[in-house]
Amino acid sequence: MIFDEASSDTAILEALGARIARCRLNRNLTQEALAELAGVSRPTVARLELGHSTTLSNLIRVLRALNLVKNLDRLVPEPPVSPIQQLKTQKQQRVRASRARAVAEQGAPWKWGDEE
């Protein structure tokens, strides 16, 4: 199944569940074994594979047990920072040195009239 905006929530959950079941079977794991690896109950794995709703943390645990967590980057890619946001967060870079600023930051190394 190819997911698109027209796909219903139920259809997406069922397709994801079927994919998780195929990954589990390809690794020759029982639902019980996967549940133990993931730290969830066997009924949780069964519900997930049937396309029933479960918590996001349970899904992540199962994906981690199947070595599929790295694929979450494709699911929700990191959005790029907009150029305007970059400008807002970018520190103003100094263009040239200023004696007044150097004196204020470091203190004057000497004053007129202090020469020996």
C-alpha cells in the first residue's frame, strides 16, 4: 500500500501492522519473542499487527526490537530551518575591532600619564 492523504487511518494502521508482522516473520520471531525483546506484552504485539491503535512508545519499542528505528527519519524527516529563522537566530558577527570595546571587555592596559 502506498500511503497518501486519501488513505484512512484504519487502512494505514492495518498496512503498518501487516508490515511489522512481515518483518517479525522475516526474522523468524514469534509474537511472544518479539514482545519479550520489545518489553511489551504479547497482546500488544498482536494488536499492533492487526492494525489496532496502541501507544507511540509501544510502537517505538517494537520498531527498536526489529532494528527499524532508523527508518523513523523517513517517516517524519527533520524540517529545514527557514532562511528567515536562520537570520533571526544568527548572532551578529563583528566586522572590525573597536578600541572602546576592547577597553571595556579587557580593561585598559595603560593610561596616558602612567608611563614611567
